[in-house]
Amino acid sequence: MKTFISFEEALQLTLANVVAGETEILPLDQLTGKILAEDIVARVDAPSSTSSRKDGYAVISSDLAGATEENPVELKVMGKLAAGDVANLQIAGGQTVRVTTGAPLPEGANAVLSEEFCEPSTDAIMAHHIAEEGRNILERASDIRRTETVATRGEKLSPALIGLIAAAGLQSAPVYKIPKVAVIASGNEVVAPGKPLTEGKLYASNMVEICSWLTFFGLPYSAVLVGDSRQEIQYAITAQLSDADAFVTSGGAWGSERDLILDVVEKLDWQGVYHRVRMGPGKPTGFGLLEQKPFFVLPGGPPSNEMAFLQLALPAIMKMKGEASFSFPVVRAQLAETVRGHKDWTQFIHAGLEKEKHQLIVKPAKLKSRLISMARKDALIIIPEGWEELIAGEIIEIQLLNPDFNYR
């Protein structure tokens, strides 16, 4: 197991050891937000026949070559076609068929004259406008051609894309199953929200935030709170091995005598990939596989817990969901003041955002409270390993975490 590795290497190792999960075939009404597991190939042409784009009259273009208001052309009406009808009519020179929008074109017709350019009578029309070949016609397969790929594996299914799949003749599609995450918070000092808080204790805010992020991204989870007991921790893990697809623990990550998570998972034949990452906050983070399921050991300090989850655990879980390249939006902003980090690791700094005219301004948070700083941040300033500072006035790339901030 590697230790004290760079953040970049930790992220690479994490994603390299995680694969997209199992797949399932779901009906159209259950596809929204899912990730396609296979390419989707159209089974039909759309439209399935050449049809009219307008209410009017199907015509032979050459019949109306010289039609004007002063010199109208008379055409005999041979019938009527509406959307959904079978195209069982045909026309020859001097003939027309009344058509509505979406109606199939009768054989012989090559244009549709809009009804406002016609004066109808009982069985004929006087056409006083030209209609060049192709006018007001929607050709067969002009939207979708049978056997063409209309959606590709890895695409996130939006309502519009699902509508396209329906138009292509499918009533279901193969997608990646949504992984279920087991969240385990440990520590004798940690109390479940709602219970009385005695001196020296604290509420399980780490667990609550992790579960809230999972909910935000549509990921189901189970959550359990355990004390500093090997037996309790082992039971909490083994009881969920058959049901969970990934594990995220909170607390007990350093490996001291009271940090029991690593000790327990190693006895359960955990395949450790790394422990301790050169990132701040979040250094004690560990990652491995337990029965081939991703298992993240996150530190208990709130800033470290949150950063390790957002930067390492969440991208991996989203990859299991089928999103191979998940990341928070990255935007460019002007740095309001100089920020300093540590040359030996990647530093993440809470920041707020403001807009001045057409420029986005990013300001490092200066709140004394860790929890309030976490809660009120809009973005993260990232100082890469090897850099000691970013200078005020620079235009830098920042990671946008507040989905409600209008940065455009």
C-alpha cells in the first residue's frame, strides 16, 4: 500500500481501481438522470413517411411555375389526407390533395402549397403562388434514420434525449445501476443529531453532510454511527457487505491506538491502495478494496472529511454510476488577494465569489469557524503541489461548489 502520495496520484489510483457498476434495462419513464451503458441504435425512420409541414395542398411543383394572384392556376382536388392516414392517394398534372400538418404526401406530389395561397371551391382550388420542389415537405428519415446511433454509452439521459430514444423506436434502454453507499461514522465522542449532547461530545455533522451530498447526486445510502470498538466497527461493515456497493467511513483514519477503522479492514483482507495523501485538508485519507468494493477511510476533522470526500470519494462513486469523468465545474476568476499554501502538498482553500461588471472575483474565506467556512463557501481555490502562493490580481481556475451561484 502506498503512503504519503500526491493528490494527483491518489485520484488516478482511485479511479483506476473503480469500474462502472452493473447494468439494467429500464423503461423510458425511469431513465431520467441515468447513464447509458450501451450505444442506442434507431430501429425506425422518423418521420416514417414523407409528410407535410403545413396545412395546405400537396402539388406538383411544375404545375405552379407561373402562378400569381393575377394569373392563378386551377387544380382539381382529389381527396384529403391528415396526420396518421395511409398515403393511399396519388396525383397527376393539374391535380392536388388537401393535406394537414403531418399528413403523408400523396404519390406524385413534390411540394405543399400553404392554404393562404389558395382559394378553394367545392372540388378545386385556385392557386396564386408558386411552390418550388420540396417546399413545406418533411422528408422520410430526415430526423432519424434507422440503424443510425442516436445516443452513445456514457451519456447522461436528459428528458430531451429520452424523447429522441422514444422517437427512434425504443421503449427501454440499458443503463448503469445506481450504486448504494454505506456510510459509517465512528467515535465515542460522536452523537446522532437529535439526541442530547453532553459535554465533550459533538454531533455527527460529517456523516450528515456526506449523506446530503449523496442525496444531491441521486445516490442511495445507508448510514450508521458506531463507537470506538473493533467489534462494533467490524459488525457495521460486514452487515452491509452484501447490500452496499461502496463504503465511506468517517473518523479513525490516522491509524493511532484509537483509530480502529484501518485495523479492522486489514483483518477483513482489505486490499489497501494508499493511506495518507499530500493534500490539505484531507491528509489522513485511505483507500482500498474490500471484496472488490471501493472502501474509503476518511478523516474525522470536518474540513478534512469534506475535502477527501469531494475530491476523492465522490468522483469514484460517480464513476460507478457511469460518469467516467465527473468533476465539479471549473471556472476562471480574478483572485482578490494573495493566497499561500505549502509547496509539499496540494492546498484547497474555501472561497467566496462576487461579480463586478463582467469579471468574476474570488475571495479566500476568512471566517474563524471551520464549519461556517465550509457551509458558506461558493468555490475552492486550489494551490497545486509545488506552488507556494497565487498572487492577487491573477486570473485563476477555481472549482465551483455552490450550484446556485450564477457565475455567468
